[in-house]
Amino acid sequence: KTAVWLHNVHALWGDSKTGEEKQLNQLSSGIERLKQISIFKNIKDYDQALQDLFSVMSVVRYPASAHIINEGEQGSDMYILNKGRIRIEKKTLQNEPYTVVVLRDDMNIFFGEQALMDSDQRSATVVAETECECFVIKKSDFELFGNKNPLIGLNITREIAKIISQRLRKANSDIIKIEEHTSELQSRQYLVC
């Protein structure tokens, strides 16, 4: 990856007054961003919980065209897009990439959340369309955070589970529609013969 790891949030800019001001500004803006993210909706009114969560994240910048996540690779990080625009890509059966969707920071998006559950292979590629800044949380840090803050960790995990469940329902529905369409096409072909 061609990312630039700016810092771990809890080890920011040193002891100078200017560094402390930057740290407070980063912390404040980070908490405000987390409040906008749907998986944190149940804790958005708890600044200390958000501050504790933000403290285990890293801030990473990616140049335009950088691959943030690659389909098929193992992954253990979740990303919150703080600044920039990304493109989600999938591979066709011919191994060609196609764009599924383009997302912007003002859409309050996150991606890679399944990695906090299972660290399995990535299901899509995420490409920075512009220079991007992401808040990144590693699975191991999320698990430690959840162990120290079980109710907060449970709330976040439930929200992730809801998202995964919704995707599974949609995938099941899509499979049924494809099967129905395939059966209809086969019936028409049979009638033509």
C-alpha cells in the first residue's frame, strides 16, 4: 500500500502547545465524525465512549488511485472515510474489475467492517478516487476495546451484525430472482425447440 500512517490517535504530536491544540482539534473532529457513522448511533451521545473508541484508531492517508483494500486478500481492519472519495470494485467471472459504487466522505461511510468479525478474505476492492483520509481500527484493537467496554462493544457488534444480516437477506433475494429468471429463460428456450 502507498498509504501514509499519520499516527495512532493516542500518540499524536508531542508536548508542544501547538501539538496539544492539534491533538484536541483532531480528537474533537474525530468524535464528531464518529457520531455521524451509523454503527455508532447507539453511543453517539456518549462523548467519553467515542473518545475511547477513537483513541484506538489510526489516521491513514491514501493518495488518489491507491488500493485501500484488495478483493481476495486477508483483512483485519475496518475503515471510516473521513475525507475523500472511494470506488468499490468487484471482479467479473473474467477477472475484470467493475465499479459497484462510488462513495464520498459526506455520505458518512465505513467499509471493511466484516473484518472486525472474522478476518476473512476481502469481498471487494476499495480504491481511493481522490486523496483520502481514513480512520482505521484493527480487529485486535476493537476486541480489546470491547473487552474493556463490553456494553459499547456489544452495541457496535450488534449494528455490524444487522448490516451483515441485511446483506445476506438481499443476497438471498437476488439469488432467488436469478434462479427464477434462469428458469423462465430455460422454459422459453424449451418452447422454441
